[in-house]
Amino acid sequence: MMTRVAVVVLALLVVLTGCSGSSKAPQTATMTIVIADGSVSPNGQRVEVRKGGTVTLEVTTDKATIIHVHGYEIEVQANPGAPTTHEFTADKPGAFEIETHDPAVIVGQLVVKS
């Protein structure tokens, strides 16, 4: 009888843990991108947000470039002289690369959890 109760409790914990995973992702996410002297930072950062949340890209660069969010087909033109900020709603669940076009570098990965 104790074994049966333990198995039921364990099964419930597994189910509840699996259902609560999306609630741990934040409602907002910001990625700050700095391009200077041919170097890009960050390089490979992972940012998580809940589906329906707001993503903000903050870009400072010393030469003109485009920041591309794959899967959302968002392209942000960033120019030297003033920071560029772009916000969008993360309405598609999944994992999406964020890259610069010049230099061609994967800056990070946006993970949208449903």
C-alpha cells in the first residue's frame, strides 16, 4: 500500500513539474548588443521569455549594421552615433537565432516558452 501511494505521489510531482515549466520564463526580456572594432557582444547568449511577452533589443554600434531575428523576420537597422532600441511581442514559441549582418555573427538565441 505504501509503495502504491509513493508511486502516485511521484507521478503527480512529475506531472505538476512538467506543467509549471512555462511559468518560470519571464514576461519581458532584454538583449543588449554592442558592436565595436569588429567585435560583437554578447556572443551566443540565451534569452528566455514567455509567449506573449515583450522582447527588447538595445543596440550600440560603431558602424551601420542590421540585427536579424530569425523566425520573426525582424530586421533592425542600427547606426553609429545613437543607441537603437526595438521592441516586439514574442508571439511564436520556439528557439530563434539573433544575428548581426555585418559582421555576420550569431549574437544569441531567443527562446519563447508557451
